[in-house]
Amino acid sequence: MNRSRTICVAASCLLNANAKITPYAACPGVNTEVIMPWIEQGAGLLQLPCPETTYLGMLRWGMTREQYDTQGYRDHCRAILRAPLMELRAYAEAGYAIAAVLGVNGSPSCGVETTCEGYCGGEVSEDAAREQRKNLRMVPGRGVFMEVLADMLREHGLDVPLTGMDDA
């Protein structure tokens, strides 16, 4: 058998920058700087679904953690994580090492060490958009999707480190 028996779990946009909102893609497709070391180590890759794309589609605009931190979005995250969690559990039960979950620092959903906040509310207007950009800040903490994933990993008895990657 020529398997590494090691799995790396990656946020969707690390393997497909097309999932990001314009203009935040740091590369044309795969973030090779982040992913290549795992490939070179022989790890298998498991791509998480993009919660923002599956929730709001490709025509969404940039939002903050406060905007995603709703019961509806958390329920959506749990729903789309069921299949990947079953797959990870199957790997773990078969003796594979789940080496890491790679998130994206600064993301309101996939941030691990930092996330963005600063929603100021209000109506959609040029002034509101300007105010929103002015209030945006990076803060310590996890994005909503990574919080839900961490809870579900714990519920399934999986002790997997979450690692925040800088995707700039």
C-alpha cells in the first residue's frame, strides 16, 4: 500500500479562489503557496464546501462576522458540514491522521485566528457603504463556519487542529 494515510482539510477558497468575492482572490485558482507543502508531503486533500457561496451565491457582496452570525447561517453551516464530517470520521476510524483543517484568517466565515467585524447597519447607499468600509476591522477570533466546524469535530470525537492561513 502506497498511501500516506494523512488528510489535510482545506477551506474551499484555498483550493478554488473563484469562490471568493471580487476582488479578494489572491491567486487565479489554487493557492499553491498554502497547498503545495501538503501535496509534497503526500497528504490527501479534502475540500470543505464554501458556506458563503452555498448560502448566498456568487453575486453576494462582502459581509462581516456579525452579518453571518445568525441561526439560519449556523444551521446552513451544520447542514453542509454533515457529509465532510462523516468522511473525516470514516478516515479517523480507519486509522488515518487528520493532520489539520486550514482556514483563512480574516474571513467572517473561515477565519481561525482572526475574523472581520464592524457592521454598522443601515440602508444600502453610497454613504452606508463608505461607513461600512471605515468600520471594518480584523479582530482575534474565529469565523462562524469555523466555530460550527470546531463544535462538530468535537461532537464526532475528532481532535483536529484548526490552522489559520493568510491568503493574501
